[in-house]
Amino acid sequence: MKTRILCIAGLLVFGCGGLRAKKPQSLNARIGVCSDVRNAQRLKAAGADCLEAGVSAFLVPDKPEEAFDKNLALLRESGSEIVSCNGFLPASMIVVGPSTDHDKILAWAETTFRRAERAGIRYIVFGSGKSRKVPDGFSRETAEEQFVRLCKRLGPVAARYRVTVVIEPLNSRETNLINSVSEGASIVERVNHKNIRLLCDLFHMTADGEPPQAIVDAGKHIRHCHIAEAAERTAPGTDGDDFRPYLRALKKIGYKGCVSIECMWKDFGAQLPTAVAELRKQMNDL
């Protein structure tokens, strides 16, 4: 009887034939693609879960409500979901430096967030590298203070419309303010508002040599993720990049958001299914 009980216990834990191989555990995240709403059906057919659109292209904050209503109708006809919008500010809206107009940015944000709520969009990506570039000769410390002040004003507006602004660290070739996930986390902590969070972009991280551990360290702040291959910002599956070390870091922090493919397409129609399949394969084999 004792032997039988031990064998049953062994089957449950190891199997009577020895230690059972551990099944790989997947990253429980959704796959998105940065694209135009007119491509929604193509993304769905390729296996993507959701779409990431552009603020200027889809939410059109600089255009009348009728222009946005047309885009919203296209989205609803497609039956798809836009989880986020990137490209928050045009280059003409200067965030830091000697000549800024944060009131103008707040007015832009008000329209952006209000329309995002109507469309069911949860995240607005604050990359906007040209807008936040620190001018030559201007104090970096002052620039950071300006950026933090703006985000402290953006937080309550975002909360009113139930959206979250995610700050996107960009590599040092694209801007000179907030170039790493760790720097982004520091800014988020200084802003200290629940609707101002952080994005990790695996392309930007690898471009500047930032390790996967940075995702783990900033995990409590991360709400969104972008991905592309390192050399030429190509789609997953083009050059064969292995994203698993970074995906494991996302898994370690319990990330369940969206991983959006944001890349340069050589042939969108031909590459799209391969890119989604390759990313899903790597996410499922961690």
C-alpha cells in the first residue's frame, strides 16, 4: 500500500519513469501591429490581436470632429480593436527648451484623450523625440524638470478620459532626453501619477545596449511594449533576431499587455503573417 501511494505521488510530481521535462511556458501577451486603421482586416487575417494607430492619423486632434468620426466609423466597421496610439506630439509642439507652450500641448492632449476614450483606446504613446529634444546649450536638468511638469499636468487629463500616457524611451540617435527604460522609470516616479506610466521598446533597448534586466527593474511601471529587429528596424522573422531574453523579462514581471510590432516594412503584405507568426512562436517558447 505504501509503495502504491509513493508511486501515485511520483506520477503527480515526476512521473514513475523519472523526472518529467518541464513544458515551456508562454508569455501571456497580445500581439499588435503599428499600422493604419484601413489595414485592420489584414492584421486580423495575419493573426494579430490588435492594432496600434497614430495620433495624428487616427485621432486627428488638429481636425474637426467630423474627420475623427469617419475614422471611428472605419474602426467599428472592421470589428477590430485599437489598443494604443503612438506619435503623440508633432515636432512643432516643443516640450523642453527656452520656448515651450505647455498650454497648447494640454489643449492638444485634451482632444487626443477625449477621442481616444470614444474609440476605446487605452494607451497614448509619448515618444515624440523631436518635441522633447534638449536644445544645444540648454540645461538637461531644466529640460527634465520641464518634461516632468508637463507630465504632471497631463496625468489628471488622461485620468478624466480613462487613458494612460506611456513614456517611450528612445535610443540616443533619435533624441537626447530619456534614452533608457531606467531613465524613463525615474521620470515616471517623479511624476507620480497613475495615468503616466512607461513603455519598453526592444528595438531602442538593443540599439543602446540596454539589457533585459532593465525591464525587470522597471516592471511595476511598464504598461506597453514595442518590438522590431535591431540592425535595420525590420519585422520579426526578417533577420532572425532572438527576442527571447527580453520576452523572458516581460514574462518575469507578469506582463499581460500588448507587444506591438513597430518596424520598417519592405513588403507589408508578404512580411506581415511571418512577423506575427515568428513573434508568437518566440512568445510561446520561453
